[in-house]
Amino acid sequence: MQYSIGKYEKLIRATVPVILNNNKQDSKLYLLLSFDIDSDVKYIIEKVLEYIEVNKENFDTKY
């Protein structure tokens, strides 16, 4: 799993793709995160990625 980070004047924004394998079909979700400019973004994103990996089965893609 990878992510993209964009740095702006007053904030940092990250996009994290979440790919789920449900019912023999891949589903893509995107988690959009915003951070204060002085945040430890890499550390926070790594923790979020760990949480997503452990809890993937709890994501519901049915609308």
C-alpha cells in the first residue's frame, strides 16, 4: 500500500488508496487526510496504514 502527500502553504494533504478484496472482486476506496504543517505526517500515516491493514475485513463497500 502506498500513499501520496501534497504540501501546501498552511497544510499537508495525503491520499491513501485502500484496496479491498470482497466477494472475488477488488474494491478501491481512498482515504483523504489533512494535517497541520508541523505534524509528523510520515509517522501518522504509517500508523493509519497499520490500522487499515489489521481492520480491512471491517470495511463495508456496499452502498
